[in-house]
Amino acid sequence: MSNLLKVDNLHVYYGSIHAIKGVSFEVNEGEVVTLIGANGAGKSTTLNTVAGLLKPKQGTIEFEGKNIVGVPAHKTVSHGMALCPEGRRIFLQMTVQENLEMGGYSRPNSEIESSMADVYQRFPRLKERYKQIAGTLSGGEQQMLAMGRALMSKPKLLMLDEPSMGLAPILVEQIFDIVKELNHSGVTILLVEQNARMALSVAHRAYVLETGTISMSGDAHELAEDDRVRKAYLGES
Amino acid sequence: MVFFSYLISGISLGSVYAIIALGYTMVYGIAKMLNFAHGDVIMVGGYVCYCALSYLNLPAIVAVPLAMIACTALGVIIEGLAYRPLRQAGSLAVLITAIGVSYFLQNGAQLIWSATPKNFASVVHFDLPESMTSLGLSSEAIVTVAACIVIMVVLTLFVNKTKLGKAMRCCSEDKGAAQIMGINVNRTISMTFAIGSALAAIAGVLLCSAYPTLQPTTGSMPGIKAFTAAVFGGIGSIPGAFLGGLLLGIIEAMAKAYISTNLANTIVFAVLIIVLLVRPTGLLGKYAPEKV
């Protein structure tokens, strides 16, 4: 397996606050890798930095062997990565279809239609509601739209930031089933989650992030059995 | 019949306000800033057109596009030099800068063209039959209203149907999310200024054709009125700017005709205050119900 994404010794600051302190991890092609950790551990900051929304002070981010540090966020998508951001951040005043079109913004117009057909096939609910204003969708539908929108760019690497946030348990399961399906169809996934149990159940490998540094890493199933992880993140004593 | 002629003058004045208000509202909607220099771009448009007509003896068909090109460039330069460096700064800093740019343009114009008013010859004048002029119709009014409607329709189609227009709506809602879609936010904001400023040039030419004195402060009052119109209609909304502009023009004309010329502006702003008290988002202000 080859590295699709390789992050090395990443340091990110918010003003004078040192948020990410030397984080290193890698995602291999075909994997589901998850970053778990508590609130404020730096999970979203890490994803946003990889996507180019934040600039690291130090460290390298290699995507397919190319260093992409300093590539602005509007260009990282055409390298083959898509971020489905925390809180979904769909365009609430636009229709479902327009949201998807915007997801394919970086692609030639001729390819939009087939991408959209793929997304509609995966999320039939979105097709039923294609003319509806996105702000009026339910939470689960909005999450599907956010994922569908990210898939419109046909990414090699899909980064999902807290896809289960604010969803009912049944919807959380549905979302994770979709994550598994996407991975089976060949999409590499970097998943950030607070719901560690779910995340570890779908991931191949996992990294535990604690206040800006990686405290543990390894096989997702082994980590799920680890006492420290069980105590801190799975709510078991 | 007198009422009808007041109505026409109100609609035509309102159409100019609407064209200016569209520039305010688009820039506000996308960059979330009030570009108080917008009114002065109108004045620059008027002067460029005036110079092309009087000094270079160019025909109006060349002079007007020239004014539009000059204003487009001016708008993009203002945005790039004055506003872009403040993208992360507080809104007050941007507001003060905009006021500074406004004075800069007015004083610059005074240096170049002096404070003496110029007599602007209408570029949209043609003869109308007696039966129409007796109703108070003028060629300027007809062209202004027609231009306003065309601009409004084209702009609505542009924003709703084209890729760039949709990108503008994305930037208006969420710049971060727009970026990860692959949208270059800075370029999109720049384009918005370009469009708004080209519209300002058209407004300047139409305004000076109807009210032929051109001086460095020509754009400032219509600019403020158009800003009022944009707020009145619901800032950020394109149909709102159109409706707000028209209503403002009509109210102003009627107040001048039937109440008092001196009180016309007072009445216009009083109506604005009442509307904002009842509907704080303006007449067509955006309120999208949001499910969380």
C-alpha cells in the first residue's frame, strides 16, 4: 500500500495559541483512518490544515508525494481531496442540486452530470428533494448532502469531520454504513470523530489526538480493546 | 395628468437609485461590507463619459462603454488596494476605509476636473412625439427605466444560472465552505466589485443625462439615497434593491410635489425608519428558515 497522505511534524497556531504540536500521521490508499479525541484536541484543526484553510507554521503535508503546504484551500480540491466540514456547512439558501453543482465546481461541466447521477444513486433521498432549499432539509439529509457535495469532486481522499454530530443514533449508523460503502467503492477516507466507538468500528487504523499531539496510534480494533482508550473515549470503566 | 408626470419622474429617479442600489447590495451580500465609495464611482463614471464626449469628441456609443471600463477598473483597484488587506479586520476598519476612499475620489476629482460644475449633455436624448411629452415622458426617463429593468433581469439570471453567479452566492453564505469547493473567494469578490462598478458607470451616465450638472459631489447624495434604497428593500437582495430604489424614487417625487420640496428627504428617511421598525430586514430581506 502506498501513502496517499503523509503529514509530518505539523505545527499549527491560532495567533499565539499552539494548537497542533508536531502531529504526524499517514493515510494509505484504500484505508479508512480515523482521528479520535476529545473536544479541543485539534482534530478539526488538523483536517482544516490539510485542506488548506489554515496554514501550518512548520511541518509537511504530502499528498501523492507532493508537498501541498501553502496550496490555498480553493486549489487543494483539484489535487483530489475533499473536505466535508464540521457542522456540514452546506449552502443553506441554495437548492440541493445547486449545492451538488458547487461540489463539482473544480471539475469540467461535462463531468458534473455523471457525478451527480452517482451521488443521487447513493443518496436517493437527495434526488427526491433536488429542488428543495437545503436549509429546510432534516439534519440527516443535510449530512448526506454535505457528503454528496464532497463526493462531487470525485476525490481520492475524502475527509469527514464529525459526520455524526447532532444526529439520532439510527442516522449515525446509517452514516457510518455509507462511510463503509464509500470505502468499498475505492474512496480513501480520513475520518475525524468524537463518537470513538463508531469511528473505531469502521476504521482500519486510528490515531488518538490529545491536546495537539498524538498519544496513541495503531490498528483500530486493537485500540478499541485498549484499556486507556476504553476508559477515556468509550466511556467504560 | 400632473400626477402622472410626477409618477414618471419618480419612477425614473427610482430606476437610477435601483441601479446604484444593486451595486451596494451585491457587494454587501458577498463581501459583507458597505462600500460607501460606491456613490463616488458614479461621479467618476460621469466625468469619464463627459471627457470622452467633450474633449475626445467620441460618440456616446463609445463614451459610455469607456466609462464602464474605467469604473470597472477603478472598482477592482479600490477593492484590491483598500479593502482586500482588511479582509480579516473588523467591520469598523473597513467602513472607515470606505469613507476615506469616498473622500479620496471626491477630492481627486476636484483636483483633476475642478469644483466648477460641468454641463453634461444628455447621451440618451431623442425626440418624442408631442402626445408623449405632454404626459411628462422624456427620452431620458424611458431609457433609464428600460436600462434598469434589463439590468435587473440580466443580473438575476446571472446570479441564479451561471457558474460564477452561483459561486458568488456561495461566498455570500460561507466563504470557508466556498473555498473548499474550489472557489477562489478573492477573485469572486473582485468580480463583484467589477460588476457593481460597471453598473455605477451606467447609473452615472443616466443620472447626469437627467440632471445635467456634474461636479465632484454629484455621486454622494444619490449614493446615500441608493444605499437607503438597498436597506429599504432588504440589503443583500437583488429584487429588494430594485423595489427599494423604485419606491424611494416615487416617494421622493411625490413628497416633493405634494408636501414640500424641502421636506422631501426628511420624508424619504422617515419612511425608511418606519419600514425598518416594522421589518428590520427590509421589504424583501433574506430570512431563510433553517433546520438544525
